Amino acid sequence: MSSTHPARAFSFSALKELILKKEIHRVEELLPLLPTPLRSHYALMFNSRSLQGSSFENPRVLMFMDQGQFMASFNGDPSQKAFDGFETMEFDPYAQEFNFREIRFLPKPQNGAWVTFSEANPDKCTKCHGTPARPIWDTHPSWPGAYGERYHAPLSDPEEKGLAAFLKAQPNHPRYKSLLNIAFIARKETFNPSHENRYNAEQPVSPNEELSRFLTTLNLKRILKQIQKSARFTQFQYALLAALGSDCESIDHFLPPGIRAPFNEKFKAFASQTEARDQEQQLLKGFRTYPLKFSADADTRTELVELTPFRFLVENGLSLSTDQWTTALETATYDFRSVQDTEGELQTALLRAIAAHDPELARLSGQRKVSSPEKYCNYLRKRSIEDLNHLSENQNEALKLTLVHTVEPKVLAKDCAACHDGTVGPELPFGELRSLRKILNQGKYPRGTLVQEIVYRLSMKAGSDSMPRGSNLTEEERTNLTRYFSELAHSDEGNRD
């Protein structure tokens, strides 16, 4: 299923032209006309957290081509959310940004139009993908909700049964029959290479692994472009480069002596917070992995890549948030693991960008590969301290600790309102607490009343059904928000807001 030859580029504009020129009215009419590479490379989501519904027998299909620069998705059952929709993601190689769009085929023409095309990154997309938009594909070694969700491991029983049902229906399914290379998906070795495969170094690259590689590489380009646009990048560029990799000493040696002591004290707290946030994310991700008996070891086989020194400089030197840098579902987490060397890729790209206008750095970088990196590190240290010494005293004050403080429940409730406006989630008046209070003790939900459903969804044990969608709340925030809604439901104050 891996690409062996680069395919001709495909774009949203080409897709739009195809739909209008051929007067395509339904997703099933569009699929057989799409490029062969797009229909040959895909991951299957049996439990999608997106706007498009999914199930084991009717998964959401994530098609991709051009090394992940163009993706499209659809689902397979009329009862599923957004069945009439066709979503796309396109990476702009010039702006180094991701653009998400939605195409909707209308059941009945409206004003002569049978299809609508959203603008790039509409609100309903950015509510989950953020601003600037990022891909959400979780991180190695597990992709909860996707067939083959545990890297190089047998499919769980529900996955095996679900995939068998999908494969049986696929040849005659109105939509899935347009997918190519289906035999690759049917092979057990695709997701769990045999001992023979591993011994002969003939391990197939699973769709999840391939997509992870592509999205990681593109996402790192987005990150690099973001920091290069900062007004302070030039002053911090050598320190940032030194913060990546293990060639040189700890990052404080690349700062002026006068700020090293406070830097180290603040960095220690930053690193501790990073570790705590990622532990919370591992728990959340574990609860989303199916079935739960695998949650304890789903992500413990590979070491976390957190880029902590690099992120600290970005947050405190460039004043940029790194809360939405990873491809993990949960924001405010710093798990950069991938099937490739994420830190190495970023270091290579940053080195290339700086060396383009610094021939001496390029020369010393080449030498460090065949001899000691001492000269390379000394050069970075010298240039970094010189550049940072040129900062004014006020700019040096920028090296202050950035911490994620506990957010008040009322503010978090507004985040709930952003999704529950009827476009992403069911319409509920989270933004109008007087109205919300009146219905909290009503309704017939799987866990009982609305407040009982909310309390369950706020717990980690809700797994893939947990809310807020894609948020990594601290335990304190989770507890406070649960208490807040519970007290609101039992309050007699008619005008509490």
C-alpha cells in the first residue's frame, strides 16, 4: 500500500472542478472518478471523533495521496452523521499550512445548486482542528478508533469481527466498492507482521503507519514555519537549534550567564508540568483504545518525545503557544512520537533553514558527522549568547515561565457551548446557563438525565465518548467542572449565570 512512485498532484480546486463539470450529485457518484492513488491509500475509522459518524461495519474512510498533502473522507451508512458530506484536508506547501474544507451534496437542489463548498477552515472545522489548523491523527504507537489501532499487534476481537463484516459488504457497497487495494487491508500481516516478515525485513507498512509518517513530516513543516515567522526567531535561532538533539550540552549553556539560574529554576517546573500533562493524555488515550483491557500497555512500548527544551524556548522566548503542536486528539499535550525520528527531522529542517544564510554553520555541521561535534556546539553557543546579549533587558524578561493555570468552570462551560450549537454536537444552551439549568434534570440519555450524562462524559472512563472533545483537562479542572454542573442542576437559584 506504500507509494513507490510519486503520483500526480491532486488538489481541492481540481476536485471542485470535477464535481461541477461532471455535475456529480452524490458521494457514491464521485468516488469512482477520483484518482487511483487516492482510492488505493486509506485508513479505516470504526470509531471516529469527527463530524462524520462511523461504525465497525461502516467505517469512516480516510483517503490520502501525495505524501499526505491531500486527504478526503466519507462514511458508509445513511444513518450516520454527515453522510451527505465529503471532507478534505490539503497542505499548502507555500504557506506551510493545513486547509480543511467540507463539501455537502444537498438532498434537494437549492437555488439551482446541488452541492456546497465551504471556505478553507470554517468554524465547524477549527473547533476541533484549532487555529492555525492542525491534523488530528493521534500519535505512535496507537491510533484509537482506527482498524489496526495498536501498532504491530493482533486486531482485537471486535476489530476482527468488524473488519470481516466490512470486507464482506465492500464489493457490493455503493461507496466502499470504489476503494482499491482492498486485499491489502484483508491481510493479517498488514497490521501485525509475522515473525517471518520481521526476520526477512519485509514488514508491510500499515495504512496507520504510513499516514502517521506523512502527517508528522507535514506538521513539522507547519511548526517550523510558525516559529520562523516570529519577530524574535533571529535572536533565538541558534539556541533553538541547540535545544534539538543530544549533540551538545544542556540548553542553559547557550544562554547569557545572567539568566541561566532563573532559567533552570523555571525550566524544571515547565518540564514537570509537561510530564504531568502527558501522563493525563496517556490515560485519556488508553481509555479510547478498544477494548479497555489493552489501555494499560497501549502506549508504553515507546519512549515519549516531548521536545521540552525546544518548546520552553518557543513559549518563553518567542511567546508562541505549543499547546496545539502535536497531532494528538487532546490539546495541551506534548506527545510527538512517530514511527520516524521526529526530533531529528525537526533538527535537520531547522539546521537547513539557518545554514542557508550561515555557511560556517553548514561547514561545521557536516564535520560533526565524521568527527567530534565540539566545534559545532561551540559555534552554536557563541552565536546564541551573542544574539541573546543583544536583547534589551525587557526582552530578556520574556524568559518567564509559561504555565497552564487551572481554568475556571464558567470559562470551560463556554468551550462546551462552542461545539454544542447544533453543527458539531447536539444543540444545548451551554452559553445560556439559566436555560441550561432548566433542562439538566430532564431528558432520556444513556446515563439518565442530561446532568448525569454530562458527569459521565466528563470522566476519563467515558473513553471515546468523553468531553470536551479533544481537550486535556487537568484532574482539578475535571473535578471542578463536574461539581459545577452538578451544583447547577440542584440549585434553586433561577438566575444563576
